[in-house]
Amino acid sequence: MKKVGFTVSGWIIIGLGIAGMALPFIPGVVLIVLGLVILSSHYVWAQGALNWLRRKFPKTLQFADLQLASLRQRFTTR
């Protein structure tokens, strides 16, 4: 059930990120990266995309990794 939850939440966040590319009040790129970070725990293609992004934009991915660690800590302590 966790895998389904992570997959659905990852895709929803990526969808919001794509919408954010057109809307000025949603941080599109950050949400897309965060969605990929979530999906990378279960999918190899997402890990490959993140490795490419890590080489191109290291500070952005470091921020996303910290956010994912914070989310995981919140949900695992409950």
C-alpha cells in the first residue's frame, strides 16, 4: 500500500509541477523535482532522471532531497 501511495503522490506532485510551469504562483520546477525524488524510491527511470538533474542542478536536488527526508520522517514517526 505504501508503494501505491508514494506513486500516486509522486505523480500528483509532478502534475502540479507541470501546471506550475504555466501558472506564475506555483513553483513548477521544484514540484517536478520533488515528484521525481518521491518516485525514485520505486522506479529506475526516475533515478536516472534524478542522476542527470543532480549533475546539471546540484543545489536544487539537494533541497529536494532534504524536503523528502523531512516528509519521510513525519510519516514514519506517526
